Amino acid sequence: MTSLTEVEPAELIRAAAEPLPEIDDPSFAEAFDRFADARVVLLGEASHGTSEFYRARAAITRRLVERHGFTIVALEADWPDAAHLDRFVRHRGAREGEEAAFQRFPSWMWRNVEFDGLVRWLHGHNRLLSDGAQAGIYGLDLYNLHGSMQAVIGFLEERDPELAAEARQRYSCLAPFSRDPAQYGAMALSQGYAFCADGAVAMLTDLLERQCLGGDCDEWLDAAANARLVKNAEGYYRAMFEGSEQSWNLRDTHMFETLCQLLEAKGPAAKAVVWAHNSHIGDARATGMGRERGELNIGQLAKEKFGDEARLIGFGTHTGTVAAADDWDAPMKVKQVRPSLEGSHERLCHDAGIERFLLDLREGGPEPVHEERLERYIGVIYRPQTERWSHYVESVLAEQFDGWVWFDETSAVTPLSDVHGAGEDELWPFGL
């Protein structure tokens, strides 16, 4: 039951909210044209396993690509895995010997029916377009150390066999840890120095000195991004064991730098849409993450560099179901999302009584979103039994986002394996 003290704030939210139609209605995506004059539009999610968030971001992304000239779709995903999808959507063909994309935990985060719809739409959209006009898929994250090392070596074996041999030697230090790089971080901490750092740095330096090696700038960009991932992942896994904000900051700085390098590579007119969790795309300076823990994120860095040319759009829900696990590397489950807590931004939105809506916060928005309140973050792990401490952070919504999209009740994403079966799912996207 809503307390008397919350009736007025909920009414203010209701008055400012713009009701949205069903996601499949064309006017849903049209509502976001107001943000299309930005160079970077960052689309969040309050969980990594909610169907409505994926479907809404896909609809908005299609609109930005088709009507507003966005050609970069950048994901909170590892570069080599996203590159596999990019070759599909830009009709470049699969690379021989390349591992299938997104087979590691949490595979459902990208191998789901909702995201697959966007992948196949991009494939069709790009079919008759020139290389420069095509929209590509790119990964910003740094977890797939093994895939990135293999991609660098594979590229150089075709373009510069001598440098490929050098890459094998330089990466031989990290190779034993490539499938479980956390072991490297623990060993580096116990030994007191970064014993694999020099080789990773030297490999990136050599690649950057050979721009467009072999004449194919797309393939060189892919190799350089993978070499950068190896260098930054080496530092990230060492920082993980220091128990500070450093590892988070290294990861988000890497993701933002990768985004900036994509924009630079694609030219001054290039525009990007970013898919990442609210915790990455909402300005960290407006949250307990930044104010209390000293953490930064992509949203903060984008605002600092691009100002109003970066638009940050968060997503929220009150209840429903979500695809998540109990622990890292545990099986995915469809879990019930507990109703949002009293006193949270989500509870205010629920109390407003509108099924789907948009709050445009570019001019500030209603008074309640300027107050510090709890905001819920569900990642690939969801622990309802400790939800307050595991999944809520204090934030000021109006300072965190330029727009806030609300779905009162949501449902879990559908993994591709549920539809196609494990054997066919392994061929994604080329074989489905």
C-alpha cells in the first residue's frame, strides 16, 4: 500500500510521464527521435535478462540506424565475439577456425531470441549498402582474453608471418591463463609484479604502427582492438585482486576508449548506439557508485567528452521474471523479480500507475527524480533473498540519465537454445 508521503511524488511522475504504445508499434521507437541529434545514444537495462529491455532497445536501434544514420552498434560484450556477429551482419563471411560467439557464461545475455531479431534485421538492412554505409556490431568489453589473442595471431599469420611468430612468443606468457585469466591475476599479485605486461604492450604498439596492414582496414581495426583488449585485460585481472574500485574503472575506461576509437575510425560523421547495463551508462557521479566508491563508468566519461552530444537512457521495471543465475558460471534460471522496494525510484514509477512510459529528463524532469533514492540493478546474477544489499544503489535519476523508460511488469528473455536446440544454437548466427 502506498504511503501518504509518496502519493504526491507519484502524481508528479504521472503528470510528467509520456505513455508509450506497445514496443512493436512504430510510434514506440518514434518517441526517441528527440535523442537522435546526439553523436552517441546509450541505451541501458536494469537487468541482463529482461525481454522488454532487449526488444525496446532493438526497436530504438533500428530507428536510429534506418532514419538517423547511426552505423555503430556497440555492446557490453567482448570484441572477438561481437566481431563474429559483425561479419554476419556486414556480409563478410565467417573467419576460418573462429570459435562461435558467446558460448561462455552468461550465454543467454546475447544468445537470445530478442537480440537475434536485431542481428537478422541488420543483416537484411546492410545487404545492398556500401561498406561505409553499413551498420556494424562491435564489442566494448574485455573478458575474452583467449579469443582476442587467437584473433591477433590469426590476422598476422595471413598478413605478416614474421610478426605472427613474435605475437605467439609475446602471448606465450599469458597463454596458460587465457581460459581462466583470474589465475594470472592471483599469481601476479603473489609474485608482486606484472610478469606478462611487457609482451602485451609491445604487441599493441607494433600493430598500431602498421595501420591498415594488408590493405583491409576493417580486419586491421579488428586485430588492433583485440591487441588492446589483451593489454587492458592483463591489467584488469591484476587489479581484480586489489579489492578496490580500480578493476571496475579499468574495465569501463577500456570500454569507453574502444567506443571512441570506433568513432574515430569511422570518421567525424559517425554515430553510435551503445547497449549496456544502467550501471555502465548512467552517469556514475549521480550514484553511490561514484560518490561513495570512487567508480566511474561509460556514461560519465561520455558526458565529460561529448556533453549533450551523448544521451543516456535508462530502463526500469517493478516486477515480473528475469533470466539470471544464482552464482557465476551457474545455470540460468527464470526467476521471479521481487516488487520494487518502498522509497525507490522504481516504486514511485509503479505507483504512477502507467504500464509503459518515457520520462524526458533533458530539462530536469519532475521533482521526485531530483531526490536521492534507491535504484535497482540486476546483473547476470540475481539474489532476491538479499536484494536490498545485493541489487540497490542510491542515485539521483535526473542527474544520471537524459531519459528513463519504464515497463511496470516484464518477462525473461528466451535463450536461443530453447528454440533451436543446443546443436543448431552453436552455429549462430551463420547457421540459423
